[in-house]
Amino acid sequence: MFAFFKPTRKVALAAIIAVSSIALAACDPISTGGGPTINTSKPVPVALLVPRGSGQPGDEVLAQSLENAARMAIADLQGIQIDLKVYNTAADAQTAATAATQAVSDGARIILGPLYAEAANAAGVAAAKRNVNVLAFSNNSAIAGGNVYILGATYDNTARRLASYAARQGKGNMLVVSGNDASGQAGRNAIQSAAAATSANVVGSVSYELSQQDVINSIPTIRDTAASNGATSVFMTATTAGALPLLTQLLPEAGLDPATTQYMGLTRWDIPAQTLALPGVQGGWFALPDPAKAAQFRDRYSATYGSAPHSVGGLAYDGIAAIGALVGAGKSDALTGAALTQGAGFQGVSGIFRLRPDGTNERGLAVATIQEQKVVVIEPAPSSFSGAGS
């Protein structure tokens, strides 16, 4: 599940509406290309905003993992000095706005974080007043734009990767199966957009209520729609903690043969590891970051700090890596929007990534399947981007 996908819109007012109806929205004060100048001959002040102080144990773990990963990245920089200051947001929007304001007053030339969408939105609004860019850890595309760039993996990125691969494999006539909640609708919209941008086609869409009985009731409709519309694949938005186990069990039993109609998913099918044992996910397709690079980061982090990083901890490393690469060029405009969105992108802990002018990101993902309860990469993640971002 995309655990940090929270519906919010980047406006000064605290309006929260369904994610499915949100167009990409942005902080109004600055446009892409803005940002402060820096002196690259001196340590560059960077603020890290983490969810420490919320009172939730999980947020404390997250905060420490993000800080640890950021400091590991700083240690890896060659001849580039970063002056990192950490600010706690308590996973709260108002506190995040206050922290961002204080960070800029303290001299921060760029802000890394926060994590949660509402907090990132608030920090972006506050930082925009001083022309400072924000690299948020959120994956919610609705808050991206203006001076806010999101580092988290997005539905759009995953949908494009899988739709393109499916089309090249002759499985591009996709039936979308989604929950009717905000996350499911956002996933459906991402798949539809991906089809429009590739040679894949959405031939139908079936949604279900988030209850076991409604998922069961939707099975005949999914089967019949796939058959009548000529679907060569079924693209599911469900998570392993949600409807995915039930869908992948009942659809084959109902006659939708995965040997002829390819099953694929917008979320990770290998997390938690127990999912790999489910009969229904065998042979399914999903996308994931470069497994070798991701494992290398986990091993290095564990050796340094004595425990495994949180699953989003690597985003802090990526943010520092991008900042370091840009500062290393020695240009005073290294942290402007134009520099942050340069087409070549950056090398992160799980592969290549680049920031897009609309504030979202593109990550190089591998396509994988599950065979005999093991993850098997069937198309590796790209090692570089071809052409500039769009």
C-alpha cells in the first residue's frame, strides 16, 4: 500500500477533497525554475524535516531512519559540504509550517521532507514565501508543483512502467480493477493516464466496495467484462493488505485464466514476504526498484546503524544525493527548480530517478514476477534516462 498517500490540495486553505478529483496543484508563489542562490565554496545549509514528536512510536522510527540515511549520504559525498539541521514536525501540518519557516530563517537553502502529505503541503506554502524549494518524502502527486517536489514512488510512474511493458508483450488491452476508495480511484486514474501515454489501452474498468462480500460479488463482473471487452490483462490497484489475496484467489476459480489473461498490480506484490506463497500471485507482474541496489543500501545501512532502514528511509539518502550532485557542479543556481529538474536525473539508493517540472518524479523500475514463491526480475530497471523529462 502507498502508506503516505493522503488526499490534500496545495492551496493556502486547508481544503481536503477526494484524491480522484484532484488535478495537480501547486504553491502559487513561485513557478518551476525558482529558488535561492548558494555559495558552493561554503557548506550548503540543508534542513531535514522529520515526523519526530508525534507521540506515535512508528513516527519515531521513521524519523530516525530518515535522519540516519541523510547522514550516510552526506558521508558519501566527495568534497561537498552539507550543513544539515534537523527539525521535528510531530507529523502535524501546522508544526511543519512553523519548522519550515524556522529552517529558512536559520539559513536553509533547501528543505528535505516532510513525509506526510498535509505536512509537506504546509511546509511548501511556508517555504515558498522565501523562494526555497522543498524535496518532500510524500508520494502524493496532488501536493506536487511550484516549489514542492515529491520523492516518493508514485502510482503514475508505476502505471507507466507496467503499461509500457504490457503493450510490448502483447498484453496491452487492460481491464482496470480498483477499489472505490480515494487510493483505488487515484490508481485507476494513473493507469488510464499511462495508457494514454503508451501504446496500451484501457478496455474496461470495474470497481468494488472495500468489503470482503463486495469483492466476492465483483468477481463475475470482472470475469465477464474481461471476456466481452477482449482484455489481455487485468491491472489491479489492490494491496496485499487489502483485496489482492482475495481477487487473485477467486478470479482463476471463476474462470479468468491467468495463463491467457495476464494479472498485474500497481502495488508491490512481494511485501510482506508471506504474500509470495499465495497461489494466485504466481506469474503476476508488478514493478519494484532495482533489487540489487536496494539490497546494497539495506546492507550498508544495517552495517552502519545495527538495524535495517525503514522502507522509506532511502528517500532521505536520495534527496541528499541529488543536492550533492548539483552542488558539486559549483554553480550558484544549483538548487533552483531548473537545476533540480535536469533531464539526466540522479543515482539513488534504489536506482535512477529524476524530478519532473510538475513536481512529481520518475524512477527507473524493474518489472518482476513471482515464480515458485520467489521474486524474479523479467525486465531490469534502466540504468539511465533517455531524453529529457516531460
